[in-house]
Amino acid sequence: MAQGRSFFNEMIMFAQLENVAERKLALEARLSEPQLVSDPAEFRRVAKEHAHLAKLDDLYNNYKQVNKEIADNRLLLQEEDSELRELVRADLAELEIRQEVLIKELRVALLPKDPNDDKNTLLEIRAGTGGDEAALFVSDLFRMYSRYAEQQGWKVEVMTSNPTGIGGFKEIIALISGEHVYSKLKYESGAHRVQRVPETETQGRIHTSAVTVAVMPEAEEVEVDISPNDLRFDVYRSTGSGGQSVNTTDSAVRVTHLPTGLVVTCQDEKSQHKNKAKALQVLRARLLDKMQREQDEKMSADRKSQVGSGDRSERIRTYNFPQGRVSDHRINLTLYQLDDILMGKLDDIIDPLIVHFQTEALQIMQ
């Protein structure tokens, strides 16, 4: 039964692919229309869809070429020359492996696209259990993600932070801008646990601390409609380490969204106006995140596929310093590359996570 369903789904997939080239040509014609250039938003949308279809068309053409080569090689197996047949068998084995890889790539490319994947991202890291040690680990993780962002060519802008006196943070929120940021970071949401000997520990005992990471797509104003009547603004003097404006001007801003009780504070900028703008940007992202989570909870069938994909109450990863080990508990992945990972070399974790959740999505579709 499952085999028949899989065959039927494959037929649907190839029927979809046959229409790709035609749709790509239609979009190419639209991109050359003068009136489209005068609408930047629509032009970006069409250009993005065209780029996706061009990639899909290339994959499908490669698949058809491999299929043709497989058919040609199978004909050559009927030749009398035994040496030739042996060479053909070796070539055929490689082509069949390539065929399977291309089928998987095509299936992934046809998965329903997460509309947030291309968005910039709000990264929020908060200290949990562990006091000063947890706050220090917030700083370590922020440095790790910042270095990863630098390697990806992304821009990192701190929106708000709450530093401690020993070099850590109770909380830090940053906007990460660039290509495909959310698609790469969205599986980082959750509880991150650290096991190490604190610098202040005289007896060398290993402590366990935790921080929470939240990855939220940046929300456009049109996506989250906030009524001014639903907001309360409070201004106060900045506290903690900072520039000359600390404790001298009322530049810090606290914004409260009255219907939900969400509160965002921002004091990193010297300008009250800039702090207010950043606080509203963070608030919009949190409201969009809240709306999406509520929608997910209503869709029970789809919710099953989300188990382990970023619930912030769930422990997703452990960083063990004595063993130099990092373990991601969702995919049973353990790497003894702690120093490299904390330097931002996250591809060996992020890429397997993406493959894992894509595979789960494919299994649901079959």
C-alpha cells in the first residue's frame, strides 16, 4: 500500500516538473515588462520565483539526462564484449546512485516553502538556570552566532541587551540580516545546556547551566497590525555599563502590548527615538511568532511534525567542556569539536538538522 502511494506521489511530482519550464519562460517574459520594474515589491517576488524555478528546471534536466544515460547503458549490456559490459556495469551503478540523489533533491525542492525562510531574523538569547555562569554562556553563544553570521556574509545588529558586570548577558537580542537567514537558524530555538567548571569555582566541580534561544522571523508592519491604543510607552534612564548618556538622560524605552502583556525594553541607543523604533521592531517579531505558534497548535496533524523542531522549553543541545563535546539531542548527533563550533563553525550541526527535518517532511508527504 505504502509502495503504491509512493509511486502515485512520484507521478504527481513529475507531472508538476513538466510544467516548470513553461512557467519559467512566462516569468522571464514578465521580468522584461517595463511596468513591472516600476513596482519593486512585485519585481522582487517575480524574480525570486523565477530563480527558484530556474534551479528546479536545471535539476529536472539533469535528472532526465541521467535517465537517458541509464537507458543507453542498459542497451550496451546486451553487447557481446565482456570487458565493455563490465565497464558499463560500473558506470551504470554510479548513474543509478546519481539518479537517486537527484530524485531526493527534486522532492526537497518541491516541498511547500516556509514563507519565512528568506526573512531576516531576530535572535534572542536569555540566561536560564545557573546564575552568572548562564549569563556568561549567553555571551559565548552570541559570539558563536555572530561568527557564524560573519562567515555567511550576514549583518548582525544588537537591538537590546542586559549585560552583567562580569562580561555576560542576562539577555541579548540581535537582528541578523542577509540571504536565507531564517532558513539556516530556525532550528536553533530551544534550551541550550552547558556543562563546565566555572572560573569562580575553586574546587573544580562541573556545573550545569542553561540558556534559551529564540529565533523569530523579522515581521513587516503589514504582517502585524498594532493599534497605537494597544501600546503603553514608558521612558527612563539607562542603567548598567554604557556611554556617557547612561544615568543622565531618559533615553531607555519600555513598550508594553496591552492585549498580550508582552513587554520589550531597549536602552542600547543614546536616542530615545531609536530605542523606541528598535523596541517596536522586536515587539512585532514576538507578536508574529506568537501568532504562528497559536496557529501551529490548532493544526494538530501538522503539529506532530513540529515536535522537536524548536520548542523553547525543550533541551535541544548540550555543550560539554571537559569532554570537548557538543550533542544535539534531536538527531542524536555528537561532535568532539567544541572549540570549532564556539568559533562559529556551525555547518556540521545546522546542515544535518536541515536534512533531518526535510526528511521528516518528505515522509509525511509520502
